[in-house]
Amino acid sequence: LRGGLNPATHVEGDQSAYTGTENVARDYANPKIGGYENGYVKYDMAPGFGNEFAQYRFPYVTTSGESGFEWQIPLNMIDRFNELTVNRTWIKW
């Protein structure tokens, strides 16, 4: 949590980190759906994040039909994402 997203863990595949609105994060954290972790990290972002990262934001519909957003953050923008993070909190599922 302390250091934020780790670019070294995103050098394979599409070289992107994925984050989303809280309802999207809950979808991925749900052991019956995503199977990634038993919880998720809640990111509080600095003003300006939405504008600066708008090109990486995509609509996402959760398994329960809710609308949300997902950000596909390219490897070269992960450090900037971390700079704009004000606070990180682990939310247990």
C-alpha cells in the first residue's frame, strides 16, 4: 500500500495497471467473480486526476448491472498515478 502501484508487476501482458470506481473494485475483489484478492485498495486521488487520466477511463458494467468506470493505466503513467494518490486504504471483502 505504501508505495502505490508497482510498475515492475505490470511489464508483462498489455503493460497496464487497472483501477476502477469502488463498485468495479468490489466486482474484482469478490471471490465468486474476480478471484484476485480478498479485498481491494481504495485510492483517494488529488484534484486533477480525472482530467489528466480521462483518456484511460472506460465505462464498465458490474455483474449486478451497475455502471462504473475502469482506468487502464499504461506502464509509463503508473508513477504519475502514484504521485496523484493522496491516500490508499485496504478494504477487506
